[in-house]
Amino acid sequence: MPRSLQHVLTQIDRLQKEADSLRAKEVSAVVVRIREAIAHYDLSPEQLFGRPGRRVKGEAPFPGAGAKRVRSQPKYQSDDGRTWSGVGRRPEWFVAALASGRPAEDMLVAQPGRTASTSRKPSKRDKTRASGVAKYASGDGRTWTGVGKRPQWFNEALASGRTPEELLIAIP
């Protein structure tokens, strides 16, 4: 005898209700056993689930636990509105703009505490100059921010008798 679609759907609905009922009975039995084990062994929530924000070595973290990524504020912006935080690989639009001769300073996003001439807050050592901005110049176009390994031209200038103060770029 051929079955109709309605007959099959009715059977599915009846079986789903039966499955839900069986699951509810099994869950309630499991909960009872778990509560008995917790009472028998005098377990605390920290022993079962750990402390929030701390992990025991080898223990899996809670779902959703861990550091949340925070989006960086845009530092550079193209004429058509695309932005880049200045961290990570340079986007194609930024590289193309630099290749066309446009200075990075022209693409800085105006933010409180940041002017077009300074891309970052002043360092603790030098309140008059922002880090990331050239601090020393060779006279032939080579510059250095004063952070990181000294460039060869700087070392050569010092070896020739010049002082770091003589290589400083004047602040207007």
C-alpha cells in the first residue's frame, strides 16, 4: 500500500515527540547521577569548571574564553575611504600611493592628539619629537628615527668625528 506524504510526516512528528520524551528521561537520570557524584565527592564548581580567567595546565579552555581581538584604530586613510592601522602588511592602496610619490604623512587620519606632522605620541625620552619620525639625517637624504639598530651611515658619521647632536634634524 503506497504511503502518502502526510502519513510519513505524521509518523516523523510522532517519532520526534517520542525521541524528545526519551531524551528528557535520560537527561534527568544523568543529572541525578551527576548530583549524587558531586555530593559524594564534595566537589566545588571551581573543581568542575576551573576558575574564570585561569586555566590549569593541560585543561581545555572554556568555550569563548581567551583574549578577544580588538580592532586597531585606523592610522592611514586613502582618498576613497580605505583605512589601515599601520600594523602588519601594507595594503596595496598604501603601497601604490607611496610608489606614486605621495608621502605617508599625507594619508594620516586626523585623530585627537595626532597632528599631520606627528604620527604617534611623543616618546617618554623625547617629548619634543614623535617616535617613528626621522630624528637624524645624513645630509644626503638618509634618515633614522633613533630607534633600533644604528644604520651604517650613522656609524660612519660618528667614526668620522661627527656627534649625534650634529646629525639631529632641527625641530621647527
